[in-house]
Amino acid sequence: MAGVVEELVKKAGGCAVIDGGFATQLEALGADINDPLWSAACLITKPHLIKEVHMQYLEAGADVIISSSYQATIPGFLARGLLLEEAEGLLRTSVQLAREARDEFWKSTLRSSKPVYNRALVAASIGSYGAYLADGSEYSGSYGDDVTAEKLKDFHRRRLQVLASAGPDLIAFEAIPNKMEAQALVELLEEEDIQVPSWICFSSVDGKHLCSGESFGDCLQILNASEKVAIVGVNCTPPQFVEGIIRDFKKQTKKAIAVYPNSGEVWDGRAKRWLPVECFGRKSFDVMARRWQEAGASLVGGCCRTTPSTIRAVSNALKSRNGQ
Ligand SMILES: C[S+](C)CC[C@H](N)C(=O)O
Ligand SMILES: N[C@@H](CCS)C(=O)O
Ligand SMILES: [Zn+2]
């Protein structure tokens, strides 16, 4: 694990808390994210709400906040009519907003001597190629025959360079749905010699494989071979699968494990809405979070459809047990 993460996990008592659904909370504050850029549209229209969401997750107890760049891509911004410099500027802004929120919140906790907070880390989000396509393929992993690892590297290259140079503590590759993209990202981190430690998290719809149906084990082998990857895990995956996934990962990697599942609702990529959960017995997230820590996760949080109240409950559950 990279030093900075190791230190945070230790300070948090063995399991650090990641924030919750970012786009979900932006919507709750009134943002319209029904847009090809999804939550990244707010970088153009409502940057103040982005900072507000970060503040709410910090207040809830997040030790790591993830920037608003999940679906912020250079081709996406160009298609919106922005210039290249403007697109790159917005990527930097996403990290800047998170850093400002972290720094302001930290200053205020020092002043008020509120207990139990750690100085949070800022992770720069990088969503998959499928997220940019906005066609549901981030949950199928099917990019079509014309998409190669080289094409994926070219898609990710400039965004990665710009975000890494904007001063995040971590890079968070989120909801990676297939092995080719995992391989492309690892190669890109080496080719660009990125010095910011990364996490690579997969998405899964069945709890046994990546969304593409490929094996976690094959992908972990690729990630294990890279020193640039500090943390591996899953996000935006139904919570009922997470404990089994951690136990499976534990057998196949020595890297730290991060898990931040969604609420269990299912994204309908065509209708662009969340479908309610039908058959999942709703054990509360904080109860599950304790089990995830016991199973071996070092970082725990939430993804889509989880909120600051989810993260507050997770933080209270983990930190009270860890003596914080
Ligand atoms: C994590 S999904 C809900 C993100 C949204 C999707 N990429 C879209 O733009 O439709
Ligand atoms: N960090 C993103 C992930 C979407 S899957 C968000 O929480 O909106
Ligand atoms: Zn999600």
C-alpha cells in the first residue's frame, strides 16, 4: 500500500472510510445530471454544488473524497463545444474543488477541535470508457470488436496526465468493467510513469465476475504485477455480493482492498434511471461495513444511491469499533 494510504488506514483504526454516491448527492441538492456528461456537467454549470457535496461527505466522516471527474472527459467536453484548454481546465477544477473542500473542512475541525476526523485524502476519479459512452456498457463491459487496448489507452491518456498533475493524493479508476481496460490502465500508468498512487476498482453484476463475465483472478494478476496500483477492489456493485468478493480477492492479492458498493438498485442504461431492488434483504450498510472490514477490506464506502447518511452510519460503526 502506498505510504499515504497506509498512514490514513492506520489513523482510521484499520479501515478508512470512502465517501458515498457523488452524483446521487448532487441530484439530491437539485442538480440536473440527465446529461451526456452526467455529474461532470456540474463542473460547467454548478461548481458550488460540487464543493457542497464534498463538504457533506467530509462532515459525515469520509477519510477519502472522490473528485467529480468520473464522467469528465476531454472528448465529452469537446462535444459540448468547449475548447481543449477549457476541457483540461475543468479536469483540474474537479481536483481543485475537492482539495479546497478538504482543506477548508480540515481547518474548521482543527479550530473547533471536533473529534474523530482525519485529514482526508483526495482521489481523482477516472470512470471507464463505457461511462463516457453513456450507453450502459459500463455495466456490460461490451465495447465492441473495434475497441482495442491501444484505443483505450489513447482515450485515457491525456485525462490521466492532467488529473495526476492537479495534485490529488490518489487516482481512483472506478467501475472498470472488463479485463482489456484493466490491462490498458496498468500499461498506461507505467508508460506515463504516474507517481500518484492508484486504485483500480471493478464493477460486477453477479458478485463472481467483472461485468464483462471475465474472472476477477485474471484481472488481479495483472494488477498485482504493477507497483503503480496501491489498492484494488470493487465499486458500484450490489452490496450483498461484497463480502464474498473480499474473501475471493484476499486469496488472490496482497494489495489493500477497497469496497464501495451501490445501494443494490440496478442502472437501466437505456432509460437512464435506477430500478428498485426486489429481492435483496436490506441489511443496513453499517452492519455490512463491519463484516467487510472483518473480511479484510482496508477502505469502505458507498457508491451510487448511497448518501451522506449512509457514510455517517458506516463511519460511526467502523470508528467506534476501532476505538476512534
Ligand atoms: C454509474 S452510471 C449510473 C453513470 C451514468 C452513465 N455513464 C450515463 O451517462 O448514463
Ligand atoms: N464517483 C462516482 C462513481 C459513479 S459509479 C459517483 O459516486 O458518482
Ligand atoms: Zn456508482
